Amino acid sequence: MSEEYRNETNNAKSISDLKPPVKEEPKKANNYDGVKKVIAVVSGKGGVGKSLVTSMLSVKSRQAGLSTAILDADITGPSIPRSFGVKDRAMTDEAGTVIYPAITSTGIKMMSLNLLMDNETDPVIWRGPVIANAVKQFWEEVLWEDVDLMFVDCPPGTGDVPLTIFQTLPVAGIVVVTSPQDLVSMIVEKAVKMAKMMKVPVLGIVENMSYFECPDCGKKHYIYGESHIDEIAKDLDIKTVAKLPIKPEVAAMVDSGRAEDIDVSALNDIFEAIKEA
């Protein structure tokens, strides 16, 4: 018995005062400790191409030489694996406590509920808290190892899952995806206000399906109406805006699992803002 512990015992007034020397255990590493930066890709409504933008930003990150990952948090509508042609199910360790992410042909790590399903077309009929917990498990139980930049494909809206992401993950910033419609200002503002309430900076806005450029004459046609995204961004003090045109070949690449072949140069400014975050 050490002299220090003997003196402590002699001075004790009750059993509760008798505390043995504390042995400090080494801190257990978390599966996500190697993730350096997390960017959430969000939208105020569905069907605007949020998963496409997530995929394109990930491809851009990988092209820049960064170790890149995608956490597909759109639990009830996961599409990331198919976009990259990833079909094999995710693997776990023998104890089933650690999940290994799938890896694309260029080295992008990903985790999606579709990588755990027997059939990718099976519906996920879960309530909000269960869905939110699945996202937490993807973050905590997947062995991400070293990742320079992780993109989180959030479900649309401002509900349970986006809130869980902002509260659980160290989100460095968000990218808002929208489309050129009359309701866009209200929808974008909802997403921006949520980010501000959670004290997460908005790094940029991507307007998908902004226009269609005629391959014959080069004239731009605004299928969904004239864009007002520049004015909206200015009103919301968002400095970086990208506009993605309607390109049938892009849709074909995604449908055939060739997201890594898409020209992602339209997102150069958005990516620079992400690197600086």
C-alpha cells in the first residue's frame, strides 16, 4: 500500500471516503476519429437532385486527391450506391459490431442502407426516431478510418434526420440544392434558417436543372422558368452559387452507375468554398 493511499485511509470518515487509486484506461478510438471534415448536402424539398450533387462533389473531391467518403443519410430513399455502380453488400467484423464501408472504383468510401438490404427495391417503413438512429449508427459503427472530406446526403426537409446530423456529426458547413421554381426562395430560406439555428455555415447554393442548352444552336432554354437564384443568394448573404444544366447524358451516367465519369467542373467554386470551410 502506498504512503499516499495509507494516509487517505487513516483520514477517512466513512466507507464512501475510501477510494482506491484510479487506474486510467487508455481512451478508446472512435470509428470516426479519422474523419477530418464533414459537409452536409441538404434541400428544402425532394426531387431537386441532392444526391446527384452529393455524388458530383464527392467525385470532385476524389479528383483533387482527397480521401473521400459519402454517408447516405437518405434512409428511405438511398440512391448513392446505384449511382456509383456499387452492388456488393457491406461487410461486418465477426462480432457484428463494426461495419466496413463499400469502396467505389476510384476509392470513394460509402455507407448506405441499400448496402445492407437483401433487395435494393425493398421499402424502408420506419418511423423518424428509428431512421435517425440508423444515421447515428452509420457515423459511429462504420470503420471510416482516414477521410479528408465526408459528404452527408441528407433527406429533404428539416425533420428528425437533418436535426440528428447537425447535433451528432461535426458538420463544418452545408451546401443547399434547389431548382428554378417559384417556391424556391421559401424552400431555400427554410434550409438556410435551420442551418443558422444550428450554427452551421451555408457554403453555397447549387441550382440543379437550371437550364437546357440546345446542342444544335447553343441557345439556353429555361424549362422550369427563369432563374432567380443569384438574387436569392444575395438576399441570404450566400456568396457562392453554381448552376447545373439539364443534361440527359448525366442522367444516363447515374442510371448506369458511372457517376465518376460525370464532368463536375460546374461545381469548382462550391468545392473551393468547401475546402476553405
